[in-house]
Amino acid sequence: MLAPVLLLAANLAASAPTFHKDVLRILQARCQSCHRPGEIGPMPLLTYSQTRPYAKAIQAAASSKKMPPWFAERSSHTLANNPSLTTAEIDTLAAWNSAGAPEGSAKDAPAPKTFTSGWNIPTPELVLEAPKPFEIPATGSVEYQYVVLPLNLTEDRWVQFAEARPGDRTRVHHFAVFVRDPESRWLRSVAPGEYFQPKRGPKQKVSIDTGGAGSEVLTSYVPGDGPPQLKAGQGYLLRAGSDLVLQIHYTPNGTPGTDRSKVGIVFSKAPVTERVTIVAPANAGFVIPPGADSYKVEASFTIRNNARLLSLSPHMHLRGKAFEYRLVHPDGRVEELLKVNPYRFDWQLDYDLAQPIELVPGMKVECTAWFDNSPNNKFNPDPAAEVRFGEQSSDEMMVGQLVIAIDAAYKTRADWMMNRKP
């Protein structure tokens, strides 16, 4: 009887998935963009020796769909960047762990996936970095810090890839990179390269400079999200005489630290016909009552000129629970674009459309956000607080960012929004 048992065990072992033949392909496609040195994943998953200790945890995270993170509950359109594992991939990871996580033969491995060291975009042609480190205290709240970085451009340039990279991911909650146009008077009194904290009145929750004083966002960093990947013919515009302004939100974590954040830029090689920019329905006038477990806040934005909708990116803070986008057509028809549920403040994602949506004048984008200010929200810093719009994580925000493409002839986003022809 022993021989048949041994034969069965040998057959099962032979049919079990191995790391090199089966698992590594899944990791390359779904995991390694984050799980590699220098990125947000807590451990690299590039080799067998790195992956083997986590076989059981990988199976559990995949089976529960905790990883890869994806929070789109439903959408009326296909989302191009959905990293979710297929049923077959989940089954493969489970079978690999159950078989003892065998390595298999290295000759069965796919070619290693190539990455640009230190970046998620092609090798930058221009890198701008804060000239000196910012000292982050161990505790307390740190007001938004601003750093002006001159571009010194003598002619207009189009950008195909741009990435914001924090020096210390553990303490940089997020940062935005604004393009200050040559006509803008925003922060003109601030010396380039110096960290600056705008003054605000005793009753102001938000600095008047938080929104960039009308400046466009080139790129940004938030936990879990990667830089946009524009197609040939699309670009961000940097006008001659423009500067970049970093707006950085630091979050102390119990020990002091330092940060020098930077921006990488790859200029467009092909002629640009579509200018990519961001508009955002937002609401800053809400008051969330203490203990409310599903407080609703709404905002909308009316389209005044032709554009194409490329991506949706909701933004809330620790009490964010869910977020919904709807498109109201000129004939009154309402189309639900996206429902994000749950919303995760510690893992904020863009939701990229596989096929852009044509936007025409008269359309309206409506957004609904739900907030959980109850004790059941494990992220809630104070269920007894009355919560308003503000910059700190203990405050809240309600912003429904929309990444759109407009005619490249528009020199400013304001011209498009006001329907001033280029």
C-alpha cells in the first residue's frame, strides 16, 4: 500500500504550481510595482527567497481580495488599471502555498520585469528636488509646507510623464506639485528653495493657498497611487517662465525625521494634441455631526466645453467611507460612473477609464461622499468631534478629482472652463 501512496504524493507534487513557473508571473503582473525596494510595499517580492516566507500571507491576502488593493464597488465603464487577481490566479497562489511553496526550476522563470531604479516612470530628463531637508517633529501637527522650485524654461514644453517622490514615505502623507504660471502672483514673496508656511487667521481652518490659487497640478503623491501614464499625443503644459510649487503635508509618527521630496519629468517626444489637466467638484461647507456613521456631502461640476474624461480620483480623510460619481447628460439621463466602497485614506487610488468618456457642454458631474464619524470607524481620531473641511488628517475634505483631456491649443485651464476659445 505504501507504493501507491508515494506515487500519489509524487504526482501531486509534480502538478503543484512552482514559484518560477507559475507564481512569479503573477507577482510581476500584480505585485512588484509596489513590492520592490524603495516602493510602498513593506517587503520585496522579486525572488523566491524574498517571497517564500510570505506564502501563507500571500494566499490569505489574495483569497480575501485584500491585495492588490482595489475599492471600486461598481462602475458603468471598464477601468483600465484594475489590478485585481483573477480566480485562476487566486487558485494558483492557494495551491502553491498548500503544496509547501515549491521553488521549481529557475529555467521556467519569465524574464525579470524591468523598472527604472527609484522611479515609476521612464528615466527622468529633469529632476527637481527641495534644496535642503525639512525637519519633521516627532509629534504634533505640521502645517502644509510650500517650496518654490524654478524651472528656468525659456520656451513652452510638454510633459508626458511626471512623478512626485517623497524622501520619507513614513512621514509624508501626501504632496502636490503645482505649476505656477508666469502671470500668477501666488507666493511671489517666497524665496525659491525655502520651506514656507502661509499665514492664516485664528478662525481659518484652511490656508487661502491650499488650492494653489488657481494653479494647475502637474502630479502628486498619495499613499498607494502611482503616477499617471499618458499616451503619445497627450501632455501636461509647462509654459515658459513657469515655476513648480511643492505643497507637502507631513504627518509626525512618534520619532523625528527629515524629508527631501523631489519631482521627475520626462518631456514629450511626439506632437501633443491633447492637454491633460484636473478639475474637481468639491464641497468645503459641510459640518459632520459627532457620531454620524454615514453623513452625506454632495458636490457637482458643470461642463462648459468639450473634453474627454480620462480618470476619477476621490479624496477624503480618515472619516471617508464611500464616494460616488455620476454623469448627468443634457437630456437629464443619469449615469453612475463609479462607486468606491470602502474608501481608504491610507491607500488612495486613481480609477482610469479604459475608454475615455466624451464630455460636452451642459453635462454635469455629480459627486456624493459618505463619512463615518462614529466609534465604529477604527481610523476615526475623535468620534465626539464636529468635523469641518480642513487641511489636517483630523479635519475632512470632499474633493472629486477628474482628470480630463482638452484641446492642446488652450493655454490655461481657466480659458477652457470659461469657454474662451483658444
